[in-house]
Amino acid sequence: MSTKVQPITSQPNPTGKATTLTNEEILRYSRHLIMPEVGMEGQLKLKNAKALLIGTGGLGAPLGLYLAAAGVGHLGLVDFDVVDFTNLQRQVTFGSDDVGKPKALAAQARLSNLNPDIEIETFETKLTSENALELFKDFDIIVDGTDNFPTRYLVNDACILLGKPNVYGSIFRFEGQVTVFGMPDGPCYRCLYPEPPPPGLVPSCAEGGVLGVLPGIVGSIQAMETIKLILGTGESLKGRLLLFDALAMKFRELKLRKNHSCPMCGDHPTITKLIDYYEFCGVRGEEAPGPDVQVPEITPRDLKSRLDRGDDLFILDVREPHEFQICNLNGHLIPLGELPRRVHELDSSREIVAHCRSGKRSAEAVDFLRKAGFRKILNLKGGILAWSDEVDPSVPKY
């Protein structure tokens, strides 16, 4: 006489947490379950865990994919951006059909397809001092996949105030770093960077570039740290900053000590609430409202009209040589960093129009030259990107 095997069903206990796995989940996570370091107990920890991902882009892509695949039961996705073609080089959550869609919703669709058994909550909003604490409070772990200093300080401070771990990662060109902040007796982001760098000193990925594979590596390490924290196994990166150099294919490790005088996590904290992080970082430009410097401008259409009628204009391109090779307006190339020592190449009696990719660096160039005595100088508003949009679509955007 055969006995029918009853399927295992997930029965929440009075605390609201699952206590068993379904047969389908056992099959899905079988490679986890046969590892003694995970097993049924560990997989249930993953199923009951709640992780909030700040950003679904470069770092957020591998984070979302691997945490969803691992069975983290509740994922929150915070992102207010939309997918564009420049994202596809590294943000592997998205496909060409997703261009123009909100990132959070496109990521939710992809992750739900990868693992329909988990809950994915989206927050199509910009993270601010007004909403961070409310967004963070119901999650166990916060994973920082952002790319700017104001948001990193904001994530750090909100995590410290709420007592939540912050799995931190950052990337630039060929280099990345990962650590875990906000652990008991461990350092926080302010212990590593007490003060933000001067505005403009560290270019964004849009300005400096990033090798597409790099966020996949760094984001995967963040995912590994997140899973270890949930399982309560292994040695976390608390108190250690892992540095990765993709060109040399080397990892290095720096010890991070808690600063007992830290205004956020020290023995006598002086920061007890979230602040204005754009003001703290002195950031303007692309990361906050308002231009970096106020300088005279000319629109792409007006410049085209003046060139067509034969006005004597000197086009100054302040980008880098490798950018000039991508596209150019037949201007005279003097990279912004070389401008102070090559200013003698410019004729102050001629009218000069400076440009770069987006108008940010050329505004700095115009400001510098005006202070050096140049008066007939204008900044091309919006740079090459605006020229391509408004005048000549054949000029590639990058």
C-alpha cells in the first residue's frame, strides 16, 4: 500500500515569518540546501529577510539579480531614473526594450521573472532627508548602490540612526571598493570620509567612464556580503575596506577603525537627525539644481545660425582627446586641465565659444577665462549633447 507524499507548504507562524519551504522552493534552492552553511535554516532566513537596494543601475543590477535568485524574500528597489541606451553597457538587468521605462519598474519585471516567489516593492522616488527614515525602517539591510556623495552620506546617516547595516560599494573606471558600515562597534562612512571631496574633484561615471564589467564584480561582492549578513555566517567586511583594481586584477584590503570622535557613530554623536546633504557636500551641477557657475551662454541653434552666416567665431573644445575622437564640432582642442598653461594659444580679441559634452566643464573654462581677462567668450549651453538634440542628430551622443 503506497502512501501519498503530502506537499510541503509554507506556513507562516504568528510572527508573520515563514517556517517551511514549498516543494518548488526546495527544488529551486537545492544547491543552497545541500550546503551545511545554508541548509533549510539558512534558506528560511533568506526567505524572511528584507533588503532595500538604493539604486537599480550599475551596482544595483547584479545586486538585484543575485539577491532575487538567492531567495531573499522581500526586496525593495529605490530608483527614480529611467533606462537609457548608455545604461545598457553595464546595467545588465535591462534590455533594449526597456529604454525609456522607469528603472524600478523594469527591474521589478526582470526580477519577478527570475524568481516569482519573492516580493518586490518599488519606490519610484528620489531618496531624500525627508523620506529616508520612513523608507528604511521596515528593512533589515540597506544596500548602497548609489554614485554620488550626498546620497552616500544620507544612506550612512539614516542607517546609523536606525541601527541598520549598510552594505557599501563604489566604482570608477577600473577600480571598486566594498565594505559594510553600521555594524555594532564598527565604523561608518563618515569614519572613512569625515568630509566630502571638493565639488568637481571626483568626476561622475558619466564624466570619467566605467568599465562595464566592473559594477558586475563589485555589485556581486555586495550581494555576497548581504547574503552572509542574513545567514549570520562567515566573516563580513566590517572594519575592512576591500579595494579592487581590474587592470592589475588585484584585491587589497585596508583596515577601517571606528572613529570614537565621529559626529555620527562616535561616543558622543553630534548629528542626531538627517541634514541637507547637497549643502553639506557643496554639490551643484548635475546632482542638484542650479548650474555650477553663472556664465554667458549661447544656445546650439543660435550658434548654428551665427556659423551659417559666417561670423568669426573660435570654437574651443575643452574635453579630453579620447572624447574628441568620438565626435567634435571642428573646434580647437584644449582640455580643461591644460587650459591654464595653454591660455596663450587663445586670442582674446576674437569671440570664443567654449563647449564640452554637457556644458559643465566648458562653463568652468569660461569662468576661468573671464577671470583671466577674456570678455568675448560664451559657453555652449548643453554642450555636444544639446547640439546633437537640437541641431545635428548625426553627431553621436555618449
